[in-house]
Amino acid sequence: MTRLIDADTTLTVQMYDDEHEEWYTEVMTVDELISKSADETPPTVQQWIPCSEKLPRTGKNVLISMDDENVTVGRIVKIGKTKMWQIDIGEYPIDTFPAWMPLPEPYEVEE
């Protein structure tokens, strides 16, 4: 069964205030709820990129999945004519790691 709700129907909505880290209740219309939700930007979800499909740009730091449990930061470097993964403990052949993803944007401190 499909039920339609008028845009001016009043709802009691539980919302979470990230700044104050607490829940609060707000009474609003369906139209107001839709507008409020549209104003919020959802977080970006990064996806692992298999190394067999694509490699990052040479010299760009990325997250590297070393295996099923470990992640590190590294980059592709060129040693002579050979491309290698470079991480904090050395260089590894390009086919050593299964996947990578771009680093997230740095956290911005609000002033």
C-alpha cells in the first residue's frame, strides 16, 4: 500500500546536533524536513581501487592496502625506468599491494 503525505503535514523529528553532540526533537513540516536534508552535504565515501585496474599518479601520496588487515601511506616512484611503490620501510614492486585509494582531505579547524 502506498501512502502519500502532504508537504504541509507536521512531523516530530529526532535530530542529532553534531556541534553539541546531543539529540533534540524538532517539529517541522515534511517540506521543511526535505529542505533541511537537502542542505546537508553527505560525507564522501572513498572506494578501494584495485592496482590491477589503475595506479595513482606518480609521486602522489595515497592509502595502500597492504593485505586484509594493514593499511599504510605511500606513493608510486620511478627508479630508473621502473615504477615502484615507496612506503616508509622501503620500495616494493608495483604488483606487491592489492589496492589503493586517495587520501581524504585534511581536517579543517573551524575558527
